[in-house]
Amino acid sequence: MSNWDGQPSTAVALPKPGPTLKVILIGLLGIWLMFAMAVNWGGADVALFQLFVGNTDAILSGQVWRLFTAPLVHAPNDPWHVMGVLLGLYFLGPSLESRWGGRRFAVFLAASSVLAYACQLLAEWLLPATTAARLSIGYWFGGVPAVEALSVAWALTFSGQTVRLMFVLPVTGRGLLWFVIGFSVLRLIAVQQTAEGLISPFGGLAAGWLLGAGTPSPLRRVYLKYRYNQLQREAERDARARRAKQSKFSVIEGGRRGNGNGTGNGNGSGPGGKYLN
């Protein structure tokens, strides 16, 4: 393809989301619009929005649904919060959805989001209160951990390729991997409070490797090895049971001949005599 002056065109082909990614993008944007309209224009109490975000104390007290809804909601007063997530999914998601298929792609995003926020929850629960208070603003939500997981999975799957972030910036797989890791570390050092908290991005990085590094993924390989060993043990037990069932040997009870008073004699009828079948 050439420009009007005959020189090669530098136009960049935009990613084409698959059907699963389209549903995810539309769904996240729709959820944000719903809360933004309700809170900013409909007079809804912000407590309605907070009912769906992550909070360690609330989840430990039984409100477990927050762990699953936190990745779906974004700050209703900040459009860039949701737009950053949508752009990350848009640029990195199509190639992985094409490689994995829609089902694995959707499961990957859901599982990595929950695992990432589970790490945030555990960190705030286990660490001293003074330290835990610096890890989040008290609530944590948004799809940034899923994008970080997607970045790791993309970088490890397409390490030799280049992606153009924000339509312009070319980034290789290795460069993208170092960027997301380094930026997460710098935010932790700076204690930069963000909507998703400071620990969930690291949970997303770990989930990206566990669930997305190769086919099958490391976590699935562990599961498949466990299942293989389990099936092998069951097969060995079944084989031993069949051999025992097919064996022709049997135990036949015998007795001793005596002379009536329990003493033997020299004809083999005493304790040293023959057992009778």
C-alpha cells in the first residue's frame, strides 16, 4: 500500500476484536455509563456504587460478591479510569482471543481479576494495620489488574512481535513485560494510591503467568500432572484387583490326624504327619 507520492504507507492496521472481546468491552463501558449517569445525574447515593467495590473488612464479614464485582466497576467520576482499561483490552486482547479462543480468553480475564484482588485482600488482612492502610484507599476496584495479566500473557505468547500502544508507541513483548513490572514496582515505592490498590497489580502479573504463559498454562500443567498421577494410581489399583480376582490359587484348610489323645505316632499321624486336603 502506497501514499499519494508513491512512498510506502506507514498506516497501522487497528486490531479487530473477536466476539468475546466485543461483549467484554461493551459490557464494561455499559456498566460505567450506568453508574456514572446514576451517581452524577440521577441523584443516586454513591453508597450504591460502593456496594460493588472491593473492601477487605466487608468481604471478610461475608460480602463475598465484592471480590467478583470489583473488576467490573470503574470510578464514575473519572472516564479515563475505564478508558484506560478498554484501550488495554482493545490492543492486547484480539491476538490472544484469536490464539486461545473466546472461552479460554474470557475465563482468563475473569480468573486473573479475582486472583489479583484476592492478593490485595490477603495483603490487607495479613499485614499490620499501619501497612495495610497504605495499600489502598479502603476500597479497590477496576480492570487494571486484568490488563496487567493480559500484558504478561501477551508478552510471553508473542515475545517476538510488536504492539502499538495508544495507536503510536511500538512495544515488543519483552519491552511490554518489563514496563508493566517496573511501573507497578515504582507505584508501590511511591505509595501512589490508585483505585485498584497497590498489591492487586502484582496479583495480576502473577495470574498472567500462571494462567497465560503457554498452552497449556503452568497452572493447568500442574493440574494435568496431578490428574495423570491420580488416574495412574487408580489404574494400578484396578490392575492389582483384577490379578487377585483371576488368580487360581486358593487356601485349603487342612487338619492333623491324631490317635484320639492328641499324640502322634510313627506313621505320620502325629504333629509331623501330612496335612490332608
